[in-house]
Amino acid sequence: MYFASRFRAFAGAAALITASAIAHAQAALPNVVILATGGTIAGAGASAVNSATYSAAKVPVDKLIAGLPELSKVANVRGEQVFQIASESLTNDNLLTLAKRVSALSKQADVDGIVITHGTDTLEETAYFLTLTVHTAKPIIVVGSMRPGTALSADGALNLFDAVNVAASKDAMGKGVLVTMNDEIQTARDVSKTVNIKTEAFKSQWGPLGMIVEGRNYWFRAPAKRHTMQSEFDIDTITALPAVEIVYGYQSVPSTAIDAFAKSGAKAIVHAGTGNGSVADRIVPVLQKVRADGGIVVRSSRVPDGFVIRNAEQPDDKYDWVVAHDLRPQKARILTMVALTKTNDTKELQRIFWEY
């Protein structure tokens, strides 16, 4: 009896010590919140061979977290289901809701980093909006996957692990909103989806900021443009976004889309021109009229890489147009919407495009 009693006491003390050690280890880990919005990373296919044919936005965030127990070694993770939407269906109101939630969480002392799971189709737009409007030095990571979790060689689990790992890392602080896909760390401003059926879909013409290998971050460059804490835009003061539309340049293009958008009340038109943001001769006077009527004209390019040079191809100073620099049309739209919440002055808008 004596030895049994001593053994039970020893076992009880050992259990207390183990529980205390676990609690201490958990307390020492960073706290990361995963905000889920849907997309392929929450998708499911009919079979394991369906990597391109599947239903997006099916798996809730709790199941994503539960299916990746390795996360508990990196951070104390909790999830919130903000939306469950395929990203091509996201709206400006969705952007505002998400960004305001990110901003609120970033102000909490018990939150060290934030991860947003997102569909890849418009992931770059949301990420850029967040880096323009959320004022925090804490890591904010946007992540998706090119294959649903039910597919052979699904990429979502490792992408999510990498995202949480970067969000939990002090060396990611102050670098703006980041995108982690295919082992790479990309800045939200530069990255774009460049292919629709490969896991290495997200690229920047200026290269990634770094890589994640087996849970370790390797950094090679830093963002050069203004973001987050250095931004003059603040989601906490933005209540609505103006209508900004994109029109595409191509051979024989008519003015139909521009006319319709102008008539519907668009505050700005982003023209996705050919080459160096070229504009067809018959479209030039139509865009001039948009500007004369008070609308903003932003000249961008449909070409994936390079940048639009001001007063080349078109006399931007003469027409009082703005050029999008190296931003693709969809990101030029995001920046134009955000900038128009502050100013309608074209010189100020051009400054903003140079700086952001």
C-alpha cells in the first residue's frame, strides 16, 4: 500500500509537471489568427485525381486547422470564418469587411500575426488592398492553393503551414502584407497569378522577397514601395469605395464598354492597353471625354511584365491622364479606388502611383 500510494503521488506530480510544461510551451508560442474566406484551399473534388475540377469554398476553417496538427508546433492558432466564397465573387463590401477585421485583430495584444486563406483568382487584389489600408507592423499573410485538399499532391497544407510560420515570425514584421505560395514569400504589391493550373502560379517580375524551407524563412530583399504603417490610407476611416472599372484594349476595340461605364457613374476608368499602355486612335477621344466630364483615366498595360512610361505612346500631361507604372490593371483598380477616397487631383494620384 505504501509503495502504491507513493507511486500514485509520483504519477500525479509527473502529470502536473507535464501539464505545466505544455502550458508553458504554449504560452511561449506566438498567437496567430487564421481568417478564412473560402477558395480552393477550402475546396473539395469528386476524387483524388481532380486537381483542376472541384468545388471551391467547401471546407470550414476549423477543419483546415484540425487537419494540420503541425501548426501547434509553430503557433497557438485559432480560426474565424469571415466568408465562404470563391474569390472571383468577392465584392468591394467584402474587401471592407475583411480589412476592418484584420485591422481590429492587429490592434489586439494577444494577436501576433494574421493569416487570410483566400481563393487564388483575386488573391492578389485583396492582398494589395490590405497592404494599402491596414496600419500594422504585425505580419499579415494571404495564402491560397492551386489544388483542393482532396487532390493528389495537394499544395494547400504546406502553403498554410508556411503562412502560419511566417505570420508567427518576428523577422516578417514591418514588411507589409505578404503572400506565401509554393515555398516563396512574395510582397502583396508585386505578386500576380500568372498561370491557372500549376502550383507555381504566383510570381512577381521583381522576384520573391524570400523562401520558406522546412519552417525557416530566408529573406533576400525588402519591399521598396509604401505600405501598411507608412501608408496614408487607413481602413478604419474608409467606409465606401468608389466605382472604378477596367476596359481592355485589343484590335478593333469599340468604345462600348467605356461609354457604358461612364454612363453608369464610374469615377475612374483603368485602360488595360496593349504594349506600353497603348490606346487605339478611335478610343483616345472617348477617354478624353471621360476626363473632360470629371472622370479619372488611368493608363495601364495588359502585358504581364514591364511598366507604363508616362508621356510615351500617349501625351499623358496634355490629356491629364494618370499612368499605372508597373501595376497590372486589376491592382491599378485597387489603388485608384483607395486613392480616390483621399483626392481627385491627377497630380496627387500620379504621385500615389509612383509611391505605392
